[in-house]
Amino acid sequence: MKKYVLILSILLACSTGIFAQMSQNKPMDRSIALGIKGGVNMPRMLYFKNPALMRLPQSIVFTPTGGLFVDIPIMEFAYLSPEVVYVQRGTDMKYVHANSGAQVQYTIATSNVDLRLPLEFCWEVKPYFQPFVMVGAEAGMCLFGKIHLDRTAPIALDETVAVDSANMNLIHAGAFAGLGIRSKLSLGNQDILLKLSASFHQGFLDSYSRYEKNGTAQAVNVNAYQITGNRLPQGLEVSLGIAIPLKAKLKDACASFSNDRYRRRGSGRHLFGY
């Protein structure tokens, strides 16, 4: 019995020392990482103060997104990951005009560049399984895009308008929140960070331009293009990122010890230093 108690005590002491050492080394293993990300975005437009516009059906559209990010540990289990991202926004509507009975398809598709500041709170369950929640703010601008209207008889029209300041607010600002999983993997002497996330994005600035608001730019659509209330962009994004820590992984120090480097000829099994 005493033998088992002694063995358990030794194992407990060893395991306590190992976990204590891991806890001390844990902050040293957290370093800044540079990475790239890519995924898909499902954009739509949200209308306020106009029930008729809010009832218009919006099709599910998948658009690409991607960019660069920096993963910065700021405290235990918390990371700041500023990123520059390309993303497409807009909407795709297909409906029947209530008064004329015309079949209408109305599409907004814009290409944007955003600067985002996500703050991630992580639970390090395992190195390869670290769930996290994130919140953040974003700001950006529209680079280019188009608005397309296809309307059947009795008032047929097929028109495409390039997006500019006359028909779109080119500045975007909003916030987002989401969930994800971080995974730290080792490939030889190189550590790799993988981040899989899903986030909901909400714009705060009205996407109607001031020219549309004051009537300088003529609205070309029926129903969907009435300048009433606010038109705010939304999006649901799913992305995968891969990053490489800037701090290189140290090789095993004992790997450089060769049998001949530290043994003087004729010394048998005795090792000598320099």
C-alpha cells in the first residue's frame, strides 16, 4: 500500500511540476503572427421606416471575400487582429411590381475595401481546438460596382448604372460579432495558426447618397429604389485564415551535439568542452 502511495505521490509531484512549467511557458509561446484569409460573404440590404421595402424578397447571394491580417496577443486569452479585407456588398431582388404587374429584378453589387479591428476572446481547450468569440468595428470605402435593373412590360426597362457618389454612399462604417475556432499546429520546425470564423456584419451609415436624398440623382427603379428611410448593408461571412508566427520555433538544442564535435581523439567515452 505504501508503495502505491509513494508512486502516486511521485506522479502527482511530477505532473504538478509539468503543468506549472507549461503555465510559465505559455505566455512565451504567444507571439504576433501574419496571415491571409479568404471566404464567402452573403450580403443583403436592410431598410428602415418603410415596411413595403422591408417586405421585398432578397435572394441569397454568395460573394468572395479575402485579405490580410495580423494576430496580436494583448492579454491572456485575448487577441487583437487588425485586418484589411476585400468584400462585396449589395442585394439581389426579384419581385412583381404591385401596381403594374411587371417582373422586376434589381441588383446592387459593389466591391469594397475595409479596415477591421476584431477583438477575440479565446478558450484554449487544446492547442488545436481553441473556441473564441469576437466583436469589432469596421470602416471602408466602395471602389466600384454596378446597379442593374431588369423590368418587363408594361414598362420594360433594362439598365445598368456604374456605382459612383451620385447613386451610392461610398463610405462604409459598421460593427460585427461572431464565433470561431483557432488551431495551433506544428509542421516540422514551423508553427501554423488556423482560424475558422463566422461573423454577422451590420452597417451603420445609410448607403443612399446625399444626391439621391436631395433629388439630384434620379431614381431609376420602382419600389426597390424609392428613397425612403435608410438602406443599411448587412452580411454574413464565413472565412478561413492561416498565419505564421513572427517568432521562429527554436530547434532542439541537443540536436547540434554530435559524437565527434565534443570528443577529443583518444578520449574514449569522455566528453570535453571547447
